Amino acid sequence: MRILKNHPIVLLTLVAVFVVATTVPSAYAYKYNMTSGVFSLPSDATQINVKILNRSAQNLTVFLEVRVFGASGSWNHSDTAVRTIGPEQFLSYFGTREGYGYEILVLADDLSILPTVAGCDSLGNTIAGTTILPADFIIHESPKVVEVILDNLPAGQKDGARTFIGMWCKSTAAGYYGTDSLYSCGSSIDTYILTPTLSVAGTYNVYVRWTAFSNRSTAVPISVNHTGGLTTKTFNQQTNGGKWVLYGAYNFDEGTGGFVTISDINGQACADAVRFELVP
């Protein structure tokens, strides 16, 4: 896939690498969702094209997420990017046809953007009758829109939001979120910790995600630390890989007091991604 950005509408020449983001930002005031829910490409379309036009006289920063669904209705993966769009210019995302449908999410700090979605042929030409227009998007005004997704870092890397004890190696299992997933590969107990930064205190739905493999534990302990204490549940990571699994709803303070811990005390475990979604 590729992103073309910051060009006049009639000129498409700059190609930039589509970078997978790890955290859905919470500072945006407006959330754009398609009214149709999942967008399915027609049989003669080989690409999906998402365009976001900035019709204002100033630079605007937007967050784009393209979620790809498989045959079973679960996510295959989710591509995300944060980009700044110049005045009267647009960001254009091209994705090669895959999966059975797409869900488009756009976050912005201004109402001056116009998102469209279309099915295209291999040359990027729009196929008639496939366009979803700006009027087909619902705009939610809410400075408290909070959805934070934390993806694993590459093997061996740590930062303030993702750290570990022991050793975690890159997994070859399919169905990962972002660029890859990790599996525990140390000689002792391995632990992976994901700590989101929440800008709003409240009740959040917590989702966990892993890639399934035959030698994973059938009882992987995953713990969630919240204002009410520590909750631990076990999950069979030989099944249900590649999709978001609802862990539960818990109260969290603003900041970094909450976190999720994955342990391989019961056998090999996978660390892929966690998602915190503020309950309205």
C-alpha cells in the first residue's frame, strides 16, 4: 500500500511509506465514521482508495485508520497513520484489495476535512458506483473520544509504554496487529507489560489480542491493573488469534496508572496488542 500526501488535487507524484502507528490519539475533537459500517469492494476492484481533503487555509493533522476484515468478520489487521495535510491538499491512501471489507475511521481537530472512499482498478481509476462521499460519514463532536491501542514493539525493544522481563522473540504466526507479534522465548518466566496513557478518567472496555499457534499455552494469564485492583484471567492462545477479545470493563484514572501484563508462567505466551475504549 502507499500514501500520497500534500499535493495539489490534480498532481499525484510523491509516494511515502505507510507507517503503522501504535497508539490511537485521544486529543482530536472530531471522529468520522462511515454510516455504512463495513465497506465491501466490488469484484472488479483491485484497490481501495481513501482520500482526505483539507479544504481550509491552514495545515491540519488527521489520524486515519483502515481496518481490514476477514471472511469470518474478524479483523485481519489494521493500518494506521498520522499525517499533516496542507491547505487545499489531500492525503490519499491506496490499499491492495484483501479481506472481505473495510472500516474507515478518521480523527481530526477541525471540521474542514472531507473524507471519501472508493474502489479502484490497478491504475487507480475509480470504479463507477463505489464511492462513499463525505455526506456518508457521521461526525461525532467529542473532545473525550478516547481509544488507545498499544501494539508490541519489535523484539528486544522497550519504551515508556511497553516493557518486558525475560525474552520475547518475533513470531511468524499470522493475524498480528501492526507489524508483528511476539512470543515468550526466555529460559525463565517471561512477562510483557503494556501501559497506556489515558487522557480521560472513566470506565474503559479493555480488549486483548494475540496470534494463535499450536504450541501456545491454553491458559495464558493476562492481568489488568485498574482503580479497583488487579484482575487476572487466562486465555487459550491456541485459538481465537487475530481478533480483539473483550477482556472486561474497568475504571481507570487519567494518566499511566493502568496497565496490562502478559505472563508465560503456564507455557508459551504471545504479546500482540491491547485496546482501551472509553465507555460513553
